[in-house]
Amino acid sequence: MNQPPIDLVLLQTFYEVARTGSVTEAARNLERSQPAISHRLRLLEADFGVRLFEKVGRRLRLTEYGRRLQVECLDLMARSQHLRERVVRSKMEIEGQVAVGTLPTVASHLLVPAIRGLLERHPGIALRFRLGHVSLLCNELRTGELDILVVVGSPEPDGLDVTLIGEVSPVAGMAPALAPARRGSITVAQLRKLRYLAYGERDPTFDVIDRYAKEHGLEGPHTPHIPHIEALRELAAAEAGFALLPEYTIRRDLEFGRLVGLRAQGLDATLPLAIVGRRNQEMTPALKAVHKALSESEAQASPLRGREFES
């Protein structure tokens, strides 16, 4: 025959009396009367069918059964406290779904630190990513399909709020074997001696780069146009030529020595790194947490500080 579960209130009472050795102290700690505490002890002893305490003078002393129960209660009370803490933490956890739009290169090269930290701090937030061009992402943000954007460049501000969180610098990326001995910067004359590998897609991020390449005669009738930044990086690493790219897209290659990033003469413009949202948008706790993580991310890039140009 199944026995009913033990009353946890009775066990808590027993634990406190055993810990203090006094019904009076236990009653004070539990904010109950002494008769109420004594009554609970009698109920627990009746439930177990054994004596748990014996009186020695004015103090209570545990019997052998009482000592065994005290050992079990130590673990039970610890688990009870752990359960309470977990429930309290769950009440404080931020939950919700946030749809984030961004460029593929931004997602893979800039957002990894922010996303990792966000998932560790707020496991209840469900992130949904949409990758695409800035104009398409802005339209989806306006219609509510997306909650927030992270873009490089200046999106159309109509109906949108833009928060600048950093800036990135275009650099000339090339294999170490093609780079001049002085690695901080490179002149236009030196660039013209190398094959220019152009990005083949229309993208606001590359307007500054395209304009620079045309104005300085880097692009010719035989210039290859590669519609994929990762392919551009690989071609540059394979010594096929150089590419003008936002510095963050080649940061890992710089760390591993596959590419060198040089400040190109006259290419001084920086590109804004921005978080974009709708005006008068409801900022849910989940959206606020995502916005904060992106704003504080170490992924924010600063312009490359090159040295003076060679003559």
C-alpha cells in the first residue's frame, strides 16, 4: 500500500528544532508558537512511528532515528533552496523572439561575439536571422517582419531610427607576398601595379570603394568582378590580386597572417556601423537586451590607423 508523501512543513520544523536543539528557538525562527512546533513534532513522530527526540534537562537531543533523519534533511533543505533560487531566476529571465536582419559578412565577422554573449546571458531569447541587402532588409523592418537591423553603411532614414555604434574602414587586402615592405599603408601607384579584384554586387557599403577605384584608375576593362566577398578574400590570399574591403571582413585573415590590410592612399572615408529600428517601436525586454548586446559588442570596428605613405 502506497504511503502518502511526507509533509515538508513537518520536516522543516524537525530540521530547525534539530539544528537549534530548542523548541523555543525553532518557534522564534519559524515565527510560530511553541505549542504549534511541539504539535508538528508529535505529528511527524506519529507518521514515522518512532521517537525522534529525547529530553535531556531543558534541551532536546536527537535519538538514533532523529540523527538519521537529520542527515537526510540536510540534503533535502539544500535541494529546496536550490529549487527556490532556480524559480526566482526563471522569473528574472528575459524571454521572447527577436528577428534580426543584417548583411552576411556582418553576421559572420562582426556579430559572433555579441551573439555568443547574448545567448549565454539570456538563454530564453530566440534569435531569428535574416540575411540580405540593406534595401531589402529596411523594407522588411518597416513592415514588421524584422525587429532590428545591424548594417554597415547609411540606410534610408524614412520611418527608421538609426543608432551609430561604430565605424569601419576600407582597406586594401592582399597576400603578404604582394604587399610592400612598409606594411602600414600603400600608395595609388603601388596599387596600380597589382590586379584589382572588384566586388561584383551593387551594395551601398561599397559605393565609397567603387568610387575610389574608378577615380584612381584601378578598375579597367579586364578587372574581374566577384559577387562574393569570401571568394574575394580567397583570391587575394592566393596572390591573384588585391581587393578593397571593409577591414572587418578580413580581420581573421589578418590575425592568421593570410592577408595584409593596408590603408590605401586617399581612401580615408569610414563606413558607419549602425543599429536600425522603427520609430515609435515597442521595445520589449528581449529587444532591449539584443540592442544592448549589439551596442556593447567588442565587434565594433574602428578605422585602421596606418602610417605615412611612401613617396
